[in-house]
Amino acid sequence: MQSLKDNDFISEESRDLYISAITVLGDREDQQDCFGYILKDNAIYLTVCDGMGGYSGGKLASTVAVKAFLDYFSQDTEMVLGSDCLTQSTVFANSAVYNLANDARRCGSTLVSVIIRDKALYWNSVGDSRAYLFRGGSFVQFTKDQNYRVVLDEKKKAGLIDEIEYENEAVRGDALICHLGMESVGLIDYNESPLMLLPDDIVILMSDGLYKVLTDEEISSVLSNFNDVNEALYALELKVRKVSKEKNIRRDNMTVATVKIK
């Protein structure tokens, strides 16, 4: 299943898993987020891609990336588990996006994806779309943003720049240092050993249209108030809409996809 619709909502369940997802256009003219998944009784492949708005081919890039991801795994009838197949699928998706570019069009997209089978989770990401685990009221990001701010943080920690240099450079902190559509994906964030999930755990994948408006604490608070994941997603959308209006924030596209373990 693949979706690039504006203001879309989906929910589906299998024997072991329950998936819900919401997409919001925000204040953009085009929906440049895209997500897709393959769901089976005991397993799911799921990805969220955010086309880069500064590139003319952002919408096309995210769509092609998700399609390539799904095409790669659609041949896998046994739902192979592991970081290697996620890495290979990401390289495959990157090649598909890279091949779109020409002199008149630049293309780029983030990607965050997971494989869950028999409650074992593998994940990877390129760019700054994120994945979190919500367990027993704890809300923890397990992907790492690949942007210039991470580089600055590492330089500051190593003593290579001082606080003044850090603050001067931080205005460019959101700039991605890696994304799909490059000649080679130099950075792929992933886990080598599976993260074992528990019943009622919720895995959340999101584009930056959510976390750049709401803090982790605000997102966690909303999730904690609802037992029903569908209601939680609608509540998150209402919260983002309210905060954006109060703080006069121009809303980006937003996609949030959740997988709840039965």
C-alpha cells in the first residue's frame, strides 16, 4: 500500500500488528511526503519519505523512493529480517531517485523505514525523518538526524569550535548532510541487532512536519492520553494545528505512521 494523498488517514491490522497513518498537506501547495507498507500476519515493512521542498522534484522523489522500497520487498514472500536487506532496499531507492535528476530538475528525499517480524525490529534512515518507540509512557527517538546540527554538536563536543562559532553556524543546522538522490548514500543510520518489542509498544515514523512543531514531550503527552492509536493521531493533528496558529508557524507537510504491537 502506498499513499501520497493530502489529508489522508489509513488503518489496517493483521494477526500481530496494527498500523495507522495520517498525512496532512499543511500550508504547502503540494504533498511531498509519501509513505508505504507491506503488511502480513506477523510482519510489516514500512517507510516514510519526505521529498525535499527546495528541490523541484521533491514530490516525485518521495513517490519514486517509496515505490522502489515496496518493489524491492514485494518479491520477498518470506519477509526476510535484518539490517542488510534494509540497507540494500535503501541503496535501491537512492538509485531510483538519483536517476530522476537531470539538468532541469533536482530530486531529493529523506527516508525512514522499519521491518518488524515476530516482534523483532530493524530500522534505518537517511536524512531527518525520524522513528521513535513509545513504551509505557516513555518516548524515545532511535534514529539519528543527519543534518548540519549533528556535525556542529560533534565539533563542539570535541572542542573544535567554541560557543560563539556554534551559534553562528547553527542557523544552518537543519541543512541535510545526506539524503536520497545523491550519487552515493554516504550515511545510512541503522541497527545491527534487533530491537525486541513488547505487546502494546508503538513504533512511530514521522516526517519533520510533526517534530518541528511539537516537542518530544508534547508528542509523548498526546500519546499517553489515548489508548486508541487512531484517536491519538487525530489529536496530534489538532495539537499541531493549534500550536502552529498560536506561534504563527507555516506548516510543512506532515506524515505520521504508527505500528502497534498486539
